Amino acid sequence: MSAAYPGRGGAADVAIAVEPLGRAARRLGRALAHPACAEGCAAGGGVFALAGAARALAELAADLGEAGALLGSVVDSCAELALACAACGATAPLARHFQGRALREVMPLALVALIMGTIYFGYIGCCVPLLGTGLSGSAPVAFNVAIALSAWAYHQSVVVDPGGIPESWREAPGVFEQVQYKLLERKKSCESVRFCSKEHKYKPDRSHYCRPLGRNVLRMDHYCPWVVNCIGHFNYKFFVQFLLYTVLANGIALYALIPTLYVQTFPAGSTAFMFGCAGLSGLLTVLLAPFLCFHLWLLGKNLTTIEFCEQMRDSELFASPYDLGILANMQSVFGSNPLLWFLPLGCPLGDGLSWARGPLHDAERRHA
């Protein structure tokens, strides 16, 4: 017989003890089966399911007694916040972009957010408070501006469509006559105009078929798994800005963290965390700075990564027939307004279907 429950057996005591778990499990099942949760999951908003699970866990904590009441209130507040964020984000461009797509496609974004968040907390959350300089100093302000612009440019790289061949270029009677004056590039094998057998469309100059997207991309540069998107005519500007501001933010953090850790002494936990952040910032700077320089060099010559690889394989001249000079090349990517060159706003010049040719093309025509 049990002392806690006179007249009951040990099995009855166990049943009473696990009764709160049973109630919480039933609540969890009801939360996950709720129509709003199911609809949110179907639309790619798995945060609804997470919020329902958090609500059930909060009720479980409350059932477990007074000790779990505080935990229950905290988790319940998190559930309310998750639901509010899900409701607000359901119409956001990022949510619409990944609607109905597999979770594995979102993981690169979560990893990028985790890396940048760790560096942000290491510098702003640990280093700056321990130094006592405050957030109004020039370095923290510059870091916050750089990290904000990096996140903004990254968002734009993900959600902005790189550009595709319009339906008016699909093979049909009379279409070739309408578009042939724009088709200057030819197949190397037979000198005929380029045609995509997968989309059944004529291919504009500088466009290429992107296998992950399953279609052609205008002025295709490369497919980037870190932005889960192809980098092309309409989002190349944002990709370059993302590289620029990420390198800048990591450089500022590295410049502040290394001298601070070398000169001063802090608690062991803070020191270890800042060492990790400094190492992460250094790694990103070493990896991304050469990549940024490479793309700035490509930009100066009006080359894409694909065109660079083709020339490296064939001639190693690294000259583009689309090279119009530094200023015109910059405008073709960043737009005609220099005030927007450093902001993730606006769009490049042109429609991506036809391209002006530079002096190299004129010289080749005269030589021919």
C-alpha cells in the first residue's frame, strides 16, 4: 500500500503520477491537429506546429505543479510570439518564396542566420558590454549598419527572381523573325542561334540553363546553394552587396575582438565565446574576401563566372565583348542612380534579353 495514497496500490500511484503527462499528450495532439496548424504546415509555416507543441508543453509544465508554473508561462509566451510571427510572416516575400518547399531547402538560410547571429552576439552582446564602450561608438555603429545591410542584401538575393526567358520567346511561327536581331551569340559547334530544347525557347545572349531551378536564367552567373537561388541579371547586385557587407561586418568584429582578447582578461565563459566568434569571423573573412575581389574584378570587365570559366578553358584572354568601361559596367549591374549602388534597392539596367557590345566586339567584327 502506498503512504501517499492510502488504500491505493503502487500501480494506482504510477497512474496518478503520469496523468499530467497523458493530459499534455492529448493537448499536444489536439494542437497539432488544429486546422490552423495543419494549414500553416501545408503552406510551409511549420512554426504553427511548433507553437502548438510549445503550448502543450506549457500546459504540461503547469500540470506538473508549482515548480513548473514559471516554465509554463515562459514557454506559453514563446508560443504566443511564434504564432504572432507566423501570422505576420505568412505574407512576407521570404515566406511566399519557400511556400510548399521542403525543409532541407530552408536549412542553408537557417545556418547563415545562426553564423551571423553568433558573430553579432559575440561582438555586440559580449565584447562591447565588457569593454563598457556602449553601442554609440563608431565601431559598434559601423558593425550594426554593415550587418543590417548584409542581412537585407541576403534577403534580396534569396527572394528576387534572377530573370527568365519570357513566353514570347517560345518556339512558334514568326517568333524567330521577331527575336533574331537580339541573338548575337552562336553555338560553337554549328554557328546557329542558341535554342533550349528543355524550355523550347530561343536563348538570349548570356543566358544559360539552371538545373536546380529547372529553367534558363538571364545573364546567369552561378547557382548559389547558400541563397537557395541562382545568381542572375536581377539579383547579382544584391549578391555582390551581401559579400561586401558580410566581409565588412566580419572585419570590424575581428578588428575589435582580437586586440581585446590579447590585452584584457574576462570571465572564462565570455573569453571562450569571444575566441570562437573571432575564429568564425576570421574564417569568413578569409573565405569571402577573395570571393568578393573576384566578383569585383568580373564586374569591372563585365564578365560572368560562366563566361570566365569558358575563357579560362578556351583562350585565357579574360576579355568580354560586353565590356563598356568601368562606369557603364557598374551601371549595368547596380543601376543608373549612384545613390542606390550601396543599398539593396532598385534594379539593373536593361531587361536582360539584349546587351550592348563594347569595342572588343567591334574590333572582332572588323577583323572578321
